[in-house]
Amino acid sequence: MAPDEGAGTGGGAGAPVSGDDGAGNGDDAGGEGDGAGNEPEKKTFDELMSDKDYQSEFDRRVQKALETQRSKLEVLYDEKATEAEKLAKMTKEEKAEYMRQKQEKELTKREAEITRRELMAEAKNTLSEKKLPIDLAEVLNYTDADSCNKSITAVEKAFQEAVQAAVEEKLKGGTPPKKAPAGGDDDLAKQVENLMMGNI
């Protein structure tokens, strides 16, 4: 009887967690050891699933995931079935033309993705050279080089206007701005960044 009484008093804080399952109390006391009574014991998956609330929530989530996957597969299947039906009704020449157009579209799409990656890499270099945040690369237009350059110019102008507005706002507040350090462009960029973050 002594071990059971010790388990009852030692598991004070952990008792509500394992209180639902009377069979687990003896095992809990044996495996916990000294000083572990403050932390609730982790239950196994099977122990959690024995609770109806956990089981129903688990079932609901699994069902939702299955329905989402089924919807995606149905859309994919419908697209493939529609394409197969189209191809079945086409003549040999129409099939050849259809496949040629499909390959052209895929090639155009691939080229556009490559162009976008190359332009984005170049844009990040340009932004860095202009001491602008590289994160601005996410909002640029990568249709072609000309569009990318125009969007860099527009973003640079908007950024400079925002910095100017922030400087004027700080000056209105009556707090004199800190003296610019004589360390060069890097320090200037750091100071602009601090100004934008409100650290000056």
C-alpha cells in the first residue's frame, strides 16, 4: 500500500493529466522518479486517442486533409481526361499542332521563369549598389529588363521620399538628428536604416 500512497502524493501537479486514465497511474509513478511531479507526463498517441475529444478532432483533421487531396486529384484527373478527349477527336495533323503549341507554351513559361530569376539577381545587385533594402526586389516587375529598370527607379524614388518624410518628421519633433559619422557610405546606409526603424 505504501507505493500507491507515495504515487498519489508525488504526482500532485501531474494528476489532472493522467486522472482520466486510472490504469496508467501505477506506471506513471514507477517511471517518473524524484522531482518530476511538477511536469505533466507526456501521453502516447494511443493514450490520447482513447480520449473521445482527441479522437474526434483527429478524425476531423484527417477527413479535411483527405477531402483537400481528393479535390486536387479530381481537378488534375478532369484536366487529363479533357485533354485525352480532345486528342481522341483530333486528326493526326491537329494532334501534332496541339502538341507543338503545348510545348511552345511550356518553353515560354520556362524561359519566363529563367528570365525572372536572372533579372531578380541583377536587381538585388542594383539595389545593394544604391544602398536600398534588398527586400524591395520582391515588388519589382520582372517582365523584361526595361520593365525591371523602370520599377527599380520607381521604388528608389518612393524609398527616398519615405526617408525624406521620416527625416522631416523627426526634425519637427524638436529632437536634433545625430551627427552623421565620417565612416563613409556604409555608415550612411546604417543611419538611413536606423532612421527608417525609428532608432534615431
